[in-house]
Amino acid sequence: MDKKNTAFRNWHKYLLPSLTKWPGRGWGVGLLLCLLTTSCSQESVPTYDTSQTGLDIWIGHPGGLVYESTTYNYSYAYEEGSVTFYAQISGLPADHDRIFRLEPFGGDSALIVSTIRTEDYVIPAGAIGGTYNVWFNSQLLPDPTLFAADEDEGLINFRVVPNDEFSLGSENHQKITVRLRNHLAKPDNWDAANFPRQPLSKYFGAYSRVKYQFMIEHLHLIDFEINYNTQTAYDEATNVVSTAYAVHLQQVMQRALAEYNATHDTPITDEFGNLVIF
């Protein structure tokens, strides 16, 4: 056996007799016992110290890239659509779930506050942040033509409501700004298209603003094209779908329409008073 290792493992046989021979041998033994049991030290500082934790919020990229603002278009959803934002604490994580809320302010907030839905947002125990949404409901606009003109644009800001868990975040992370529009143009290829492009009306019927809103809400496609020759179901780079995929999209809309009508008191009608059909 290695003599060095043996001596190391038996260090207490040599140290303890030496300590008991010191003039202050009682202190020496006490020191040794303290080292062995660690009972002499105070408890360590708690891992979680969450007093007055700042909460950063921003729109942009989860990695920290901050956009000055983003745009929400009420026309891109028949009912509710959302804007995504990010939140991250500037302190340590907590050992319990923590709730924060947002409040609208400035801009046109008084005019469109009835269209907004926020939540009790939760940062889970042990987490430092997350991804969240603010919701906007087109059906609750006080005037359906609000922000509908080409150059017409609204604005609203949101900030954290300080509470026992959170204070406002760092500079440039204390608010999020959303620019508001409500403009929807009829696609040029709805009624006619040059071959091999196919008109949207072939699969989705007569155009109406309400119908197109409903499609955007469920398909998440805007100004897309249908091409007879393409073999790819959906080419995201060119926003082109195949005719086979167009049939699939038509079926998606038929199911969405049936579900909506079954769960509402009245079926969807468009701005002309006609039933929406696909």
C-alpha cells in the first residue's frame, strides 16, 4: 500500500495527540471537532433571495434582441390574435411560482382597452423567465373601421404592475409597444390568376373581408398563391401551395367553420350579411 495514502487516511492519529498536548489543548480539541462536524458554523446564506426582483419585458428575440415596437393587425384574426413578448427576472430564481401582470398605458389605450386581454402570467419556481402573449379581439373594436385606412395607425404600451414579487425592470426593458392596424386588402389572385397559378376563389368561394379574416386566423397564411405545377405542399419561402394542399386547406376551413357555428348562437355572416361558406 502507498505510504503517502496510508498516512493521509490516518492523519487524525497524529494530529489529535498533538492537539491534546498543547497548553490550550481544550481549544485545540474543540477546533478539531468543529472541523470534523462543521457544527460550529452558522447556516449558509439562503439560495433564494428574491426581494425586489426587477422584471425585464421586451418584444423581439428570446435571446435578448429588443425591438422598439411590433405591429398587430386586427384584420388578421376574425376574433382573437396575439402579440408575443418575453420576460426575465434580473435577480435569482425563486422556490415558488411567481405571478406578474401587465397594464396598458399611453397612446390609444383608452380607445381600445376593451379589445385587450392580458393574463396572470406565471414565472415557475426555479425559472428566470418565459414567453407570453397579449391578446387582441377584433370583434370588440368600438368601431370596425378603426385604424383601417392605409396610413391610419394606433399605438399602445404595456408595463409590469409592481407587486410584492417584482419591480420594474432595467432601462429599455420596462415597457413593450404595439402599433395597431386594421387594414386588409383583397388578394389580387382571388378572382383570377394566370396559369399555372390558380384563383383562390376556386377553393374558397366568393371573397369577403370576414371570410378572409377567418382564413388568416385559422390558416396563418396571408396573400398566398396556389400553383398547379408545384409539387411541394407549401413552400414557405415563396408562400406558394400546391393544388392538393389547397384542397386540404379548404377542408381545414370547412371544419373550422362548422366548429364555430356549432359553438356560437349565430353562424358567421360577412359584411354583406351573407353566410360565410367554403
